[in-house]
Amino acid sequence: FLSTSLVLILKGQAQTGNPWIFFLLIEEALNTLDCLSACFIHAQQTRDTVSTCWVENFAVEDR
């Protein structure tokens, strides 16, 4: 999953030629992975589902 995302990001960076976009996308991807892993851990410890956790904690925060 991660390698596919990185390949797509690299292709996008090559097309735009803007290194800042590349770094922002990497950072965003890592943040998303952190949030997802936090939700998986939360879901294992409680009866919440991963999607419930995601919607309640992260989906609302549009930056």
C-alpha cells in the first residue's frame, strides 16, 4: 500500500517539478498513516470500528 502511494507521489512530483509539493504530500501521507494506525489500535481496545474513529477524530479536521 505504502509503496504504491509513494510511487504515485513520485510520479506526481516529477510531473509538477515542485519539490515542496512532494514534501507536503509525503507529510500528509505519513500523518494519514499515523491517524489510521491510531484508529486501528483504538478499535482493538474498544468496540469502535476504525471508520467510526476516523470520522470522529480526523475526517472533520479539514486543514
